[in-house]
Amino acid sequence: MRTDQSTPPQPRLVYALTEPGRFVLELNALLLAHPWLRRARGGDGHPVMVLPGFMGADGSTSVLRYYIGAWGYDAQGWGLGRNLGLRASDPDFENRLAERLAAIVRRQGRTVSLVGWSLGGVLARELARACPEHVRQVITLGSPIGGQPKATTIWRLYEMATETSLDSEELRERIARMVEPPPGLPCTAIYSESDGIVAHQVARERETPLTQNIRVSASHVGLGYNAAVMYLLADRLAQPEGAWRPFQRSRLARLLFA
């Protein structure tokens, strides 16, 4: 779903204000679901690189990587410190990110699934676009991929932290290209209508035969700790390479996902 560029959607205030409390509930639910999630579908050992959200580092994705590793995959952090996104002050950032991906491929000899949380999902899609031969699929969690960077509650913080204007002509041109999914690669967008940081309208992929949008009930900061998200990740990562199929909703799953 894409909306008028002049009026970017915003998350509802109540969702933004309740992010911390809902995160605590999600964490407790994850602890309850832990024994069941540990028995999720087994992996084939292929590498999975997890990219953190804005201002996050590999420590913020440790729970995601714990489960991915427990399912039988080679779970990898992105290894580039705190995620401040694309900045004029760090022109070599994209090359370092591509080299990190290439190093994983060289070591394993297999393509990599990319899991990106929030801003990490934006970067994961761009990395897949730049290096499609190294990527198996892309999964985004609450990522602002809809072409409206101000459709978040923290866009001013982003501008200050990165010293980048979201209104710059160069960035607008780049964002216009970002809305298209990386060609030829499966892309799954997991999003929440109760996300208090990123407007759910811009956290969805454009519909193609290789994309799917799946709605969960989650806070933004809880997406990396949400039991339903973990279940979806286990299912999506288990897709055979070259034989991707959309997530199939069982009767139980219809109660949890849309």
C-alpha cells in the first residue's frame, strides 16, 4: 500500500506510548512459547544474516539469532556496529556491508537469507538489490520500505543522528527506487498495524509473485522478541532454495496472522 507523498501516514499515538509495556508482554509470551518454538521446523544449515534496526547493533538481534541458530541455520550478525543507516559521512558503508555478505558466502559456499528489522530491512533489500547472486531471500520486520521516510515517529531523530535531510533531492530519488522489491528474489514483509514507530502502511511490499505481506500483532520494539514472528521466521527460512512458496495459513494460523 502506498499513499500520497505529501501526507505520510503516522502510527497512532496510543501505540507509540504503549510500546514499552507491550514489549514486556511480548517478552513474557516468548518465554512461555520457548519450548514450542525450539521444536520449530529444522534448518538446512544455510547462512542467515540479521541486520539490526536504527541505532541498534548486533546485541539487539541476539534473541533472533539464538532461535535461528537453534533451528539449524548459520546465524550471523551484520558485524558493522551501530546501525546509523546511509550517511554522507560514511561513504564506504555500502561497500563494507556488501563485503560482509560476500565473506559469508565465501566461507559457506551458499547463498544467504537476509532478515532485517526496521531500518535493517531497508538495508537488507538494498543489499539484495546490489548483490542478488549472494542472496536467497529477504525478510523484513516492520521496515519502512514504502517510500515515505517520514512515516515514522522517529524521523527527526534519524535526521539528527545521521546529519541527513530526508527532504534532500538525492535521498528522494534513492527512496523512489527503494520501493520496488529486489527483482527475482523472494521478499516477505512482516508488519504490525499496532506498530508505534513505523506506520504499517509503509511496512509492506508491493505485491508480486515473489512477495508476501503478513500481519502480526506486535509492538515495533517487540518484533524481534515476538513469538508469532519467530514462528513465521522458522517457516520462511525453511523454504527450499528456488522453490519459495507463500506462507500457508492453517486454521490456527488464521487467528494469529493476516
